[in-house]
Amino acid sequence: MLWTRKHLLTIEELSPEEITHIIDTAASFKEVSTRTIKKVPALRGKTVVSLFMEPSTRTRVSFELAAKRLSADTLSITAQASSITKGETLKDTARNIEAMNADFVVLRHSAAGSPRFLAERLNASIVNAGDGAHEHPTQALLDIFTIREKLGRISGLNVLILGDILFSRVARSNIWALTKLGANVTLCGPTTLVPDIFKELGVKITTNLDDALREADVINLLRIQHERQRKSFFPNIGEYKLMFGLSNERFLMTRPEVLIMHPGPINRGVEIASEVADCPRSVILEQVTNGLAVRMAVLFLLNGVQPVATET
């Protein structure tokens, strides 16, 4: 297909064909990381700026490494190192970056909608690296990539998303991506963190974790987003672990081929037992590896270069 988008802002606005096109392109880029020289010249002469107004390790490093693998020049700016601490607006910060001829701005921000705000005002391509509790598009894309790579398909799979759904941008992006590609999505967690309004997105909601685990082909665990909560949504961590933690005992209920996923960072012993996080069915580190390929594909496509067709 012909890629026409200048920005990657949400999964919600992408078509199933566009989602598939990104992960097909990522499959061709994954091979680059196995080479002795791990670079291609696709973005030579371009500048990619990582503007992270919230803490990040995996996503920020992954985008920066993806840009370097594509031979782009890179610049990383955090909230603490920017003039935002002196009262400068996000718009003025970004316009100053663009005045230095930046071609891409990869933005993480606590305010939902901030990537679209910049996309409507700047000439640079904007990539959403997480905006509040709204969306995290590349995380969903790398999750889809990993599932398809491991299980060969998305359509018809039973995917359980377990944990803090209400405050999770990862959950929202995954729901959009999975349902668009034909997966059956079930949400599970405390009723305070999995409100019925999510049913409008075409998903099933349950508080019966044991039944949901038995039916799942994929279990995607989410940590409690304490930094986005303004009050406690459950009595205590011990009760959450007892009711919704993926313990060794619960893991024994799952299908032998089930995939265990987590976007990180992991709270070991809370949402998942260490032994489960490190077991052979866990693809958590493979998600990180695939994230690099997906982010290379996103930057490559937004640059307007069409990939060579690959078999999938």
C-alpha cells in the first residue's frame, strides 16, 4: 500500500491495512539488528528529536536507537533539561526545536492530545510516544508485531489485558489495534479500574480472572499507574496481588502455548510473579527487541520512503 500519513498520533485513526503495513515493514527492519553493521542510510541527513516530558527508559532509548540505526542525527531533551522548567510553553519549545531544522519530533507528554496539538502547528513529523492516559501507538504496534511473530496471526485470538485499564494508554492503543485486526479482547481488573464504558470499544469485561486465564491465548499485564491516579482505586497492593496478580498457581491454569506480555516497567511480585515473568512463555524482552524494529519502520514510513514488499 502507499503510505500517506505525515504523523503517527493514534492507533484509533489507523486502518487495519495501515497497522499491518507498519508491522510488515518492521519485519524487514528486524533483520538489520542482526547484521555486523547495524545501520541503513534511510534517514541520512534527517534530524530526530526526542522530547520527553515524562520519565522513560525503554521508549526513549528505543526511538533514539531506531533513529541512529536509520543514520539520522538525534537529539534528546527531557523536561528537566528544557526551558519548560522556566515557564516556556510546549508550543514554543517545539517551535524552537523546529527552527533548528528538526524533521521529526518524538513526543511524550502528560497531557492527552499534546502530539496532535503540535502536529497542527509544526511542519515536522510528530510521533506520539505516549500522551497522558490517552494512547501509546508504538507500544501497541510492537505488541501486535510480537503476537503475530509468535502465533502467526491476530484474528480470532483471545487476548486478555489485565490490570489498570482506566489509566493505561497502552491498554487503549492495544484495544484499538487488536479489535481492528479481529482479536477477541477481554479486560480484567478491579471494577474501579475497568469501568463498563470500555465495552463501547467492542471488548468483554470480567472480574473472574481464573476463567479469563483459561481462555486466553495472550495475557498482556499492566502495572498500576500510581502516577496518574489522584486517589486509591483499591484497598492495598496486597489485595490487588491476591485478586488480580498472575501468580505461579494461576499460571498453571493457562494454556500451554499462552504468551505472557508486559510493556514494562514490571512490578515483580505485584501484577506478575518473577518466575512467570522469566518463564519460557514470557516474551517481555522480545517485545523490547521488536519495539526497535517497529520504531524504525514508523520513522522510515513517515519519511515518505516506501519499503520493498516482504512476505509475511
